[in-house]
Amino acid sequence: MKKSPKNLLLMATFVAVTAGLPVLMAEESPKTTPKEGPACKIDPAKKAEMKAKREQFQKEMGLTEDQMSQLKTLRNSRKEEMKALKEDKSLAKEDKKAKFEALRAKYDGQMKQILTPEQFAKFEAKRAEHMKKRKDQYNQKKNASASTPPNS
């Protein structure tokens, strides 16, 4: 067999495919612990920061451990539904937006059942403040990119 570039490419492809077959044929083990899932990929400093924010939120809102547990479950189910909706390519943009709003209303209703009226009012105020801050950041970024001349 000649060692032409075409033959070498074919041989390299064959070796790569056959070497990868055992990996492709192996069954994926179910992820049962956070140590195996995406949570382990988070930087430890970022994990500590997130934990501190959760504790601060719990303290500011006056939440019990039971409420925190219920909110975690609610947050995880919301996250899954939002992710599925986001990945759904069959919906038009307007339909998707309407479904996102419906999901938000659904989860707000569930949060009202978990939180006291005072806690829910605090939550809505914090959310409004957060949304305003994000909108301001977006506008600043948008204005900064609009004022930057294009590279020639």
C-alpha cells in the first residue's frame, strides 16, 4: 500500500473510529450525585459565592429551612420547564414568549403558596429591582457598542 496523503487520511480515520467504538458502545451511567453532574464543573469560588448569596437571600427574606427546600424544588422544576421551552424550535417567537409568561405566572402562584404575603411582596420588590438593574446594564452595553466605531 502506498503512503499517499489520501491513504494516510483513510488509515487515520479508520484508527480514530475504531479506537472510539468502545466509548460509543458503552452505556452511559445515570448521574446520581452532584459530584458527577454539571455542579462539579462550577469553580469552588463561584460555588462559595452562590452559597453566600442564597444564605443572604434566606436571611433578608426571613425564610425557614422548609421554605428554602420548597423553593429549591420549585426553582429546579421551573428551570427544567424553561429549558425545554427554550429548546423547542417548533414554536414561533410570540408563542414562546406567551408560554414563558404563562410559566412565570404559574410559578408566581406556587411561590405565593410557599411564602407569606410579606415575603412575597419583598420578593417582587427584589425581582423588580433586579430586572431594572439588568435592563440598565443592557442599555449601557447597547449604548457603548453603538458609540464604538466599526473596525476598518
